[in-house]
Amino acid sequence: MKEIIKTVTETKTIEKKVIYYVASDGTEFTSKEECKFYEEKMIYYRDDIVVFDTLTDCVPFFYDENYRDYSYHYIMPKTETAAREIGNLFETNMFPNKIYCIEDAGDWVDVYPIDELKQQIKDFFNRMNITVNFS
């Protein structure tokens, strides 16, 4: 049997690149989708956004046969920063002190400015020669 002449001890460091997606409150995620989902849910708890809880799940006026399966939330960003951050999240332009309807179908989300919904109501009734005014 041969005798062991030499013993070598090494410490090897393996470098692994990990990408984290960071939510606005500092919470970290390993996927962009998880981070976006978290951000979408957290907007209802921000101090710089008004959430109209009494209107939650109140279906807006537009033509969609699947509307019962969706959830609806109405918000109003109070600041430029809130409007920009939420607009970026939903990939749309938002402005402070304007009310928006968020239509959540589970696997996608759409945002409608209330002014746009008002115009749809006016157009609908105008086709029947009925004038609608909002105060």
C-alpha cells in the first residue's frame, strides 16, 4: 500500500449572480412578476393614494360580458410621485387628483380614468337622444 505523501486543503468560492426585483417599500423578489403582483396589491395601503372603499367591486359602465368575474377598485393618487409610480406599475399615464378605476381580472389588470368612463356614458345615452351631465 502506498503512503499518502501530500494533503491539500482548498476553499473554493463559487460566484453566482442573482437578480432581485425590489418593491417600492424595499421588499425583494426573485421574479419580476412576483414583484409587480406585490406592488399592485400594496397600492391600496399607501398614504399618498385615496382608495374609495365604498366603490370596491362597483362595476363601471362599459360593455364587457365577463365583468362579474373581475374585481374593481377606485383610486386617486394625491401626489405627482404617486401618480408616476402607479402609472409605471400599470403601464399608463396617471395624474394626481384624478380618479381611476382598476379592473382586475386576476391574470391581467386594466386602468380606466373616470373621465373616460363618464364620456362612454354620455355617448351611450346621446345615441338615444338623451343628454347626460355630470356635476
